[in-house]
Amino acid sequence: MTTDVQLSRARSGDVRPARHTVRRFARRGAYADTKVMVALILLSLAITVAVVIAPTQMPFTSLMVPLLLGSLLLNPKHLPWFVLVLFVLLVICVVAQEARSGRTYAAVGIQVLMLLIVLAASLRRSRLGVAGAMGESMFVDLRDRILQQGGIPELPPGWHAESALRSAGGTPFAGDFVVASRNAARLELAVVDVSGKGEEAGTRALLLSGAFGGLLGALPPDRFLTAANDYLLAQEWDEGFATAVHLSLDLHDGAFEVRTAGHPPAAFRHAGTGRWTVLPSEGPILGLMPEAVFTPATGVVGHHDALLLYTDGMVEEPRRDIDLGIDRMLGEAEHLLRGSFEGAARRLVDALGSRDDDRAMVVVSRS
């Protein structure tokens, strides 16, 4: 019952900011969109007048300019009406031509085709209600708000944590994400890899980062992956699975628990030997089977020790065993992070992994 309530809160908490963002952008855009449409109509009228006055000097194809601007700036409510206005003005421009040849009619056909393409695109985007530059701004704002939840909170003196993410092909949306939560005594942190890569996984990653961020601070450490698994099962997505590694760290004595869900194992560096070792933990992929059990690996982060959490994009490459990839990553970590953990996550992400896959890395260290 407790988990159901918390899952419900996570869902509502994730949707509420999204609805607020959509409403805010819709209100802000309504007045601005009307002004833009008026300006574009005036520009179109000016072009039409110029064509009628000097049809041999002013080509009627100039109407393509306001059409292009309208497709970028107007929302789906206004764009069809603007396309209709342009069609009427195009007819006027054609009638004003002193001589009509086959090239004239070909140009008219191309412009009519462009009008229909813009109109069809507008109808496809009408389900969203916000398109063009305003739609892009809304998505970027929503993405940034949700990803801010994944920022690692400030830690007490003696502790340092940092993360780095890279998406496949350098796109702004990735299927890997990090969520973190901290209270006075503990740091809770999860690195998640959503099925797919790049933009195809980006939308699911945005949703899950908000939901998992809410679950992370609301549940005991041993319940987080179980609740995340239940949440994914409830979505009933065709490709709704994900892998994750979850760290629960006591900031007083350094005791930690690491649980994985179908995810590459975390790694631990012992300052005494300077060597990295893999932390064995077991658990199934999230979203595939109910009542999953996640067995933890435990230990203590002493002074100058460190923990490494990452996604499979850091260690997987075509035709290479993942264990070899992990060995290579740990060898690179031993070399790159000798003496300082400042910028450790960024250095490792830049040096390792496949550029064709999303990559994420978190390094937690104690001075």
C-alpha cells in the first residue's frame, strides 16, 4: 500500500510540472503568436503589392519567405489560416503576371505544394498545441527542469561527487540519466540506462528521471529499485525496460550499499592498494518481471577511497566482451585518476566508451 501511494505521488509529481510548463508557455505564446501572424500578413501583403506593381521585377515566389517564417513561428491554431491567406495572395500574384509560361505554372505548382506540406505538418503538430520556436522552447525548458532534479547535491566537507553524461551522436536528449537525493545522514544516487539510445530513448528518460527522482528520496534504500521496477511494469510500454545501479551512502561513517538491476557492476577503489575492484551485486532488468529481488554489495568508503558508477556505453563496444570493457575502464581510471578526482567523471567519459551509445559516469570520493 505504501509503495502504491508513493508511486502515485511520483506519477502526479512528475506530470504536474509538465502541465504547468505547457500552460505557462501556451499563455505566453498566445499574445505573441497573434502579433507574429499580423506582422507576417503585413509582410505578405507588401510582397503582393510589389508583385502587382512590378511583376517583372518582383517574383511572386517571394511569398515563400513569409511561408517559411510562419512554419517556424506560428502555432497550429493560426498557421492554417495564414496558409489560406498566402494561397489567396498567390492567386492575386499569378493573375497580375503579364505573361504566363510553363515555368510560371511550374513555379505556382511548387508553391502550392509547399503550402500543402506546411499545412500537413501543422495538422500533425496540432495534437501538441504549441509548435515552432515556442514548442522547441517548451521542450527545452521541460528537459532542463527535469534534468535539474538529477544534479548531485552539495556534500559535507571531505566528500566529493560528480557526474558526466554524453548522448549518442551528441544530441541533447539521452537515454542515460542520473538522479540523486541527500538528507543529513545519507546520499542516495542512481544511474539509469533506458532502453534505446539518443532521442528515441530521450522522452522515456525524461519521464523516468522525474519519477525516479521522486522515489529516490521517499523510500528506504532497499525499496528503491523494487518501486522503480513496479513503476516501469505499470507503464506497459512495448520497450519499457531499463537498467540501473543504486548507491546508498552513509555520509558519517562511509558505509554503503550498492544494488544493480541488469546493470554493469559498480567499482570501488581502495586507497591502500590504489586498485579498482568490481562490486558484485545482482538483480534483474527493471520493467521485465514483478517481485524482483536485488541483492546488495556492501562496504565502507574510507579516506581517499572512491566509487565508480557508470552505464554500459562506457564499457560496451561491438565485438568486444563487456568484461574486457570493464577491465579497460578500470585500467584507464587507475591511470587518469591517480592523485586527483577533480573532473574525474568528465575525463573518463571523454576517454572511454562508444560514441554511438549514450554514456554516463558518476565518481564519488572521500578525501
